[in-house]
Amino acid sequence: MAYAVSEIVEKANKLVKQCGTRDPYKIAEMIGVEIRCCDFKQQRGAYKVIMRNRFVFLNGNLPHTAQRIVLLHELGHDSLHRNEATRLGGFREFNIFNMADNRMEYEANVFASQIELDDDEFLEYCERGYDVQQIARAMDSDINLIALKADTMISRGYRLRRQEHHNDFLRYDK
């Protein structure tokens, strides 16, 4: 099932409200998703449903900010694509982070940007004239996630300048 951006934003906002936090580790714990760190060589993360139990496997060697973003992405799969993941036996990261070719990857990244980046705080930085790099530093995030957030907000009717972002910014080999 394909989701409209507005539906993804609504789901993400509902989850933040339900959990009372934007912290992906606390969200995962509250919704029953187990996090396991792995020593992946060519993956950043993976989402898998095993016997009705939901797991996110994270590359434990990533910097904290990258781990948080990957976890948010995988929580996006849990919220948006659980049925597909169950049917397919889970998602492997090196197949999924290229948004240009995969609707589910784009949707999971929009979900991640909505949870990671509070609308009001993001708009405040925009009003101050910050560029994507400055906003990324101020919000301890990735410039591509910031650019995706800007595009998401534009699609929701906000008057912002469209930002360039790389569709495969979470790929391990990039």
C-alpha cells in the first residue's frame, strides 16, 4: 500500500504523541520493537518480524547520530510496512535505502524525518535563514534528512525553498 506524505506525517505525529518523545530508542521500547546491535560489515540496519516479534538490527559501529536515523527509518518500516516485511521475511538495508527506486524506502525516510525533526523547531531555523547544513548541525541530524523534511513540508503547503538531497543517503557504501 502506498502512503501519501500527509498520511505518513499523521502516523509519525500520532506515534510521537502516543509515546511522548521523539527518542527512537524509547519509542521502540514503548511499542514493543526489540533493538539488537550487530557487527554488520555491509549493512546499517535491518527490520525483521520473527514469530510475530518485531526486531530492528543496527550496525553497532555507526556513530550515534547515524544509528538514531537508521533506527527511525526502521521504525518507519515497522509502522508503515510491517505486513510487507512479514510476508517478505524482513528487509535488508543494502536493498532498501535507495529512495529513487523504492517507494517503501522513501516512505520510511519521510517517517524518520517527521519523528526526528519537530516542525516548529525546523521552521524556526528556516525563519532565521539557516541553510540545510546549519539546520543539520543545530538539530544534530543529516543534511539529506533536513532536505527531505523541507520537501515534505513544501508538499504540506509550507512556503519553503526546495532543497536538493541524495536519495540514497543512508546506503552503507556511500
